[in-house]
Amino acid sequence: MSQPSADGSPPYPDHTQRPPGGPAVNLGVQQYGGHSQVGNQAVGPGARAVAGQIGFQALAPEQRERAAELMELIELLLERHRAELPDQRTPRVELRRLREELDEGAPEPGVVRRALERLTAFVQPVAPLATAVGELAQVVQSF
């Protein structure tokens, strides 16, 4: 049960501290629509945000299987379209990095995201490759 405030007034149901005799102060965050990813956020007097190890769930088995299929397809397309790519080596390096990270028990979201971004940039000139990398990015979008 909540205790009365210091001035003896009844406690507020939301447990906020209010200045004596003053209006309520909203120290919250409001968002309407859109998409947010927030980590380590604290709002208001005395609020604390504690950073610990941040992780996420690994891919589900069907996602992992689809990602593997797409990575094989991308390898095949990289070979088939190598003459159309300004850099043949770097996309393979990024694909290898992505594959190794996804094979980890707890992949790092930043590593996955950066590898996908770089891979996407390198394969843009070749439509089939760009499409396959886009599909791969959708499969691992939780990263």
C-alpha cells in the first residue's frame, strides 16, 4: 500500500512525485506511430538506465534454413555475375562474415546489420544479387 506524500495528501495512483500544491509533471516519453528501438533509457529525476549484456534470440530453425539457402544462392550469383561487380572479393568477405556470425550461438546484431549493409551496397549493380540479399535481410530482420 502506498504511503501518503510528505505533505499528507493522498498518494497518487501512478506513484509519481508531485510538487506540493503544484500540477503533475509528465517526465515520460510519448510516441505516436512509427517504430522505435530503445535501449538503456531512463526518464525523470532519479531514473537510472543500467547497461548489461544485450542479446536477442537466435534465428528459429526455419529462418536459419532459409538464411542458409539464400547465402548459398548469393554465393552462386556472386560467381555467375562476378564480371558485373566492381569488387569481386569484398562481397564474399562480407558474406563469409555474415555466415560466421549467424552460426554463433548469440550473434551480435551490430555485426549482422553492418555485414548486410555492406553486402547490399556491393551487390547493388546486379539486380538478382540485390534481390537475394534483400530477401536475406528480411529473413534476419530481427537483428
